[in-house]
Amino acid sequence: MVDSIGNKAGAVADRRIAPVAPAAPVAAAKPVSNEVKTVESTAAELSSAMAAKPPVDSERVARIRKAVEDGKFPIYPTTIADRLLALKLDWSPNDAA
């Protein structure tokens, strides 16, 4: 048998209002400074440091350019093709899939 929802016959609930003590007085609000504080975080510092530098390592580019001119830089067409395809198809060249 299933009990019905709601008050059951013969069960009387105490419905009186509970007494409440008076509230303590509220302290006055303190004035707020209008000065805006700058929050410096590690991410912001890193971001500004990286923005100050060019995104290309010019020394490395110069070394590679010199090696290509001297014929000492290994150029493998298959590796270049694989990496261009990986770049085009958003693959990681080191994925072992």
C-alpha cells in the first residue's frame, strides 16, 4: 500500500512562529578608495615580455641561412613534404597514429 502525499489524519504539526532575537546593529560602511590597483601576474609579465620580442629567432635563421648557402644544411624533400602536409591537415609530425 502506498501512503498519500500530504498531512496524515491525526498528525498535527506545530505551526507556531519561532521566536527570533533582535539583530545586532550594523556597522557603518567604510569609504572605498577610487584608486584602481594594477594587478601584475606572471601571465601578464610573460605576455608583455614576449610581445616586446620578435616572434622569430633571428640568430637561428642566420645560422640556417649560412648552412644552406654553404651546402651543409640537410634538405630532405620527403621530410619537407610530410611536414607541409601535416601543417595543412593540422597533424603533429611526431604522432604515432
